Amino acid sequence: MAASPGLLRCTKTQTPLNLPSPAGYTDVPDFPPSPYILVSATRQELARQVHYLKTENQILRSKLPKRVSVTPTERRQLVKAARGVGQAIKELVAIVQPATLLRWLNADDQPKSKKKPSTRKPGRPRTPEDVRQLIVRIATETGWGYTRVLGELRKLGYRLSRQTVKNILIEHGIDPGPKRGKGT
């Protein structure tokens, strides 16, 4: 039985003594038929197969929602597959816009920046400690409330909000309101 040149099957071999060979198999690999179909196909056959697959993809795409989200793993797979395709990618891509895929390709080609992770805490930075000490000192020595303390700070060139001054006084256990009564 002669095998066709396109499809080779792996068979067990027998030695002259009817014993199996050490490897147990001939050197002819056993591949699934699909790679052999592609290898043995002519350009016209490949073009017909690609046309069929494109038509099948269009039908499947019409059944999907309008927007398909792509995971990072899928994105890497698309970029890897699109590398050798060239300009034809604009006609082939269906999951994302061609411009998006080209942007992914360009971003993947650029070296990753070695940006140091920020040591800053999230949120607004704290008021500097020397300003905080100045607010507490003015409030304790004069007995003024936070509005008047803020006025003095503005004369000295500091730009703070009333609420910041009030919060600092409360943090240090000082009543933010002015001292009232005889002697004031």
C-alpha cells in the first residue's frame, strides 16, 4: 500500500525476527491532517480557504455584541500574530480597529520606561511642619481664633484655607474659636 505524498502515517516496524524496533515507530512523523492540507495546498486553494474563513468570521462577528473587550493576554496574542502580516492587517483585523492594533504594535516595539515608582502618598500633601508649628504658636500665644490666625499668616505670605488652619488647631487640641470674656 503506497502512501500518498501529502499524507504519511506512522506505522510500527518489525525487525526480521518479528520483534518491535527499539523506538517502536518509523521515522515518519504522524501529523494531524490539517498541517498537511495547508502544506500541500496550492495558492488558489489557500486563497479559497482564507475566503471561507473570512466569511465564517463575518457571520460569527454578526452574532456577537458590538463591542468585544480584549484581555491583556488576548491583546498580546493579537500583537504576536499581527507582527508578520504587514499592511494586509488593515483588511484582516476584525476584533479591534486597525488603528488600535497598529498602536498596540508600536507601543510593544518601544522600550519600556524604567520609571521609578512614586514614593509619594496618594492625596494632597500635608501642610509643612514649620507652618503647622507657626499656626499653633500664634493661636496659643494670642488666643485668637482660626480666622484671625489665617489673616496673620496671609500677612506673612502663606496661602492656606481657613479649614486647614481650623483642622491643624483641632489636631493639636486647641479650640479653633477665639477666647472670649473679660481680659480679651
